[in-house]
Amino acid sequence: MGFKEVFGTLPEASAQAPGRVNLLGEHTDYQEGYVLPTPLPYLTRVEAGRAEGRVEAYSETLRELRARPLESPPQGDFLDYLLGVVWALREAGHPVPGARFHVRSEVPMGAGLSSSAALEVAALKALRTLFRLPLSDLEVALLAQKAEVEYVGVRCGIMDQMAASLGEAGKALFLDTRTLAHENLPLPPGVRVVVLDLGLGRRLAEAGYNERRQEAEEAARRLGVRSLRDVADLCLVESLPSPLDKRARHIVGENLRVLRGVEALRKGDPQAFGELMTQSHRSLSQDYEVSLPELDALVEAALEAGAYGAKLTGAGFGGAVVALVPEGRVEDFQRALHAGFPQLRIL
Ligand code: GLA
């Protein structure tokens, strides 16, 4: 069902935003660190129209129509994200009286590929056009994060919304989450970003994510720094008690890996970049302890099948693996992985 069939009126604006995978810089964005995500070729498209005092939305993907008044609390469904962005705009003083949306998404849900950030950013960009709001893409990302953290109630960093709002196809978004300075860097020629999804879901992700955030905050407090971004010397973390030493080692090392990864991108060196991705995964698995045995096995299989590098992407505790694969080997790579993991979805 299209917008007109659902609402009986024509849409007045539309926008789209992609899902993302993160190539390097995992669990650094809530400690003011560096990240390097890239947008996926899967989009969420939103059409929008005016409504008074309420938010209404039809999801073509879920085949669900939902509507609630503006002041409603979140209820754990997809409408929360749309109520959230309208709430965030109104909080920021933008005159949005209500809205209706039609949502069509290709971004896989529940795989750690930021389908929620794609929805928030697409909806905000559609509202920006509809109500002629003077918002930059950076402000859109910040409002999307505000909606997710303060309205929906998920304590995320800024990476996903920045990737959805400012990412460019075929490029990695090098973002300093402290200053929000950012640059889109081309991926090396002749490589393909391949996403491997075992359909593990992310059941414990939210509790585990919040626990890691607290551990990182505690490590920063004990080291006497504003955030772990300010620790440049890896030796300093050895003074911390376990497991804070391991958590801090991951974050400090991961920031260095992003900076080295940026150098590798500038040189167009996929080998060096891939090695950093694999190091990132090992650190996420051994020091940050957010991997699962299935993800570790998948990373090893991806390397054996010819990837330059591979790692889990996003928060971990499930979700997908991202691999960097030489263009000419993609078919063999896919065949080898399907043979080892028949239930694997390759994106
Ligand atoms: C989730 C969060 C991001 C980031 C990653 C881990 O995707 O939404 O802000 O913290 O986990 O790198």
C-alpha cells in the first residue's frame, strides 16, 4: 500500500537514508573517540505529509499502521522513532504540528546495521523539506541521536546517525566524535565491503552495551581523564584493575587503529586496512568481550576465504560481521562461506 492508499492524501515530501556498517572504531563513540563507518547500499525511504497533533505511520515492511498523539510515551514499536524525531524537533523549537509517514525499508532489522538511525534520519530529512526547516545534515544527525537517546531510551553514541546523514556511497566517514569534524574518504579501489549475517539477533545487546559504557566511564574516571580519548599511551591502562584494563586497552588501541586505518585509506592500501579490521575484531573479542563464538568463527572463516580483514560490526553480542574482500574474489568468497554456514545471509 502506498501513501495515498493509506492516508487518502498525497505525500508532500520524501527523503531516504542508508543503513551502515562500521569498518573501524568500535565502542569508541561514547568516549569521544574516532569512528570509520560506511553506508550500506540499502536504504530506508520515507514519504511525509502534515497531520495535526499526532504522528501516524505505515510501515510497508512490517505492514503495520500506527498512530498516537504527540505527547504519547514510547511503546516499543517502530512509531517510537517517528514520534521521537517529531518530539526532538519540537524540543529544539521547530514548529512541527504533527506528521504522517509512509516507510519502506531495505535495511535489515535486528542485525546491528542501524535500521533505526536510517529511519530517524530519513524521517527528519523528509520533515526538513516539508516544513522548510533550516537544518544542516549534521544537525539532523544530532536530532536523530537525541530522539533515540532521550525519547526512545536507547543510550547510543553519535556514529550511526552521522553515517546515515553524512555518509557517502563507496566512502568511509572518518569522524572525530569529540569535535564532530568529519571527512568522507574513498575506499581503496578493487575492494568490496561484504556483510555476513548469521541471524543471531542481538538479545543481550542493550544490557551488555550499557555495562561496557559504564566500565569505560569508570576507567576514564580512575585514570583522571575526561574520556579515554585523552589516553594516548597504552601503558597507562595497565594500572587499572581487571576488567577495566582490558576495556580501556580496547578503546585506546581502537582509536589508534582508526588513525592508522585512515592512513591506509589515503594510501589506497586494502591489505593494511584489512589487517586493522581483524585486529579490531580480536580486541573486541578478547579485551572488550562483546563477541560471540559464532562471530569469531565467522571472522576466521572470512579470512580463510580470502578477505583482507573482517570484524564484527556495531555493538556486538550478536549482529553481523563485515569483511573487506578483493573484488575479483567475491564469488569464491561467498561460495566458501555458504558451504561452511548454510544459514548465512550475505549482503
Ligand atoms: C551501536 C551504537 C553506536 C556505537 C556502536 C559500537 O551501534 O549505536 O553509537 O557505540 O554500537 O561501536
